[in-house]
Amino acid sequence: MSETPSPVAPQGLIARIRDAYWDFSGSIRRLLDERPREAILLSFAVTWGLLAFWLGGLISRQLAPGAPSTPDKQVLIETLITGLLVVPLGLYLLSALINGIARLCGGRGDWYRTRTAVIWALMIGLPITFVEVLLLEPGGQRLGLALFGPLTQAAPSGLPPQRLIADAVMLPTGLLRLYIFSAGIASAHVFSSPRKVMLWILAGMIGLGLVIFAASQLIGAPA
């Protein structure tokens, strides 16, 4: 279903992820053309789940004043269970939902292609999370203060500079992740442009946010 033949992919997981940053869509199309076995997709899903939750925990502890520097045993067990069981199931269900929506919008993919693209797009995005962790470390925060000093000074009083630096870092990295995700959906369903898919996703997220906000206002309004 790919529009053009894809070059041979590099060998090794790390080499593939590194190569993907030259061409997100091309990397995803190459994997789609290879039609990896379900066991490989599951291993990717588990790997992403474990690393994403571990890195997310690091980021949360960096942003929470007074938080312990190392997680306790219960947190480690929860991360392990989430990465091994909850995340793969959630990714498969998310892929089924995305596949249904994409098909209604004229997509030509199927559930297998959608979950392959979604899982690989998330794997490609893992280095971005590593960068976030590095930028939110004390050394990275000093660099952030040097870069975003005027922003922190103009911010409302009481808002910690670390929070502002985190927002300044995570906004562009979040948009980059969303673009990679959109490239996966576009590749799986042969849409013309990842940018259009990204705009539709952003519009949907904004619309859903407005609906939730309106519903919460109605529920909280006095009778």
C-alpha cells in the first residue's frame, strides 16, 4: 500500500530509530513494507511502555519539589506491570480506534498497518523523551534559564522558573511527537500529508477539550 518503494532499512533497533530522524514517513513506510510479525510489534510496545513510564517518572520527580530522587519499590512494580500488560493492550485498542476513524475519513489502511505505524511512531519518539529528561536536569535547567530568562521574569509571580522551563521545552517536543504520530497514520492509510493529519488531530483535541470544559461547567452549575 505504500506509494513508493522504500529503501532498505538499517540493521538494529537503535540504527533504525536514528535513521528515522532523516525521514519519519520513510522509516514508517519501510517497516510497513516489511510486515513485521506480531511478536516484534508486542516487543516494541512493551519496550516503549517500560521506557516511557520510567522516563516520565524521572521528569515528574524533577518537576516536583521535595520528591524522592529514586522511586520506591511499589512505583517500580507498578511501572513494570503497566509496561508489560496495560500499555500493549492500550496501544492495540487505541490503534483500533484510530483505524476506524481513519477509514471513515477515506483511509486505505487496516488495523495491522495502523498498529504497526502507531507503535513504531512511539518508538521513534523515545529519544525526544530522553532529551526532555536531560534538559530538565539541574545542568539543563541552567541552560534553560539562560535561554528563557526573559520569559521567566515576565511570568506571573509565584510560578516557579522550573515549571516555565518545562513548558518551554515540552511544547516543541510535544508538537514534534505529534508530527511523528501523524506521519505514522498518514503512512498507514496513504493520506497525502502528515501535516494535514496533524492539523485534524489538533482540531479534534481542541474540540474535545471544549466539549469537556462545557460539560464540566454544566455539571458544576447550580440548579
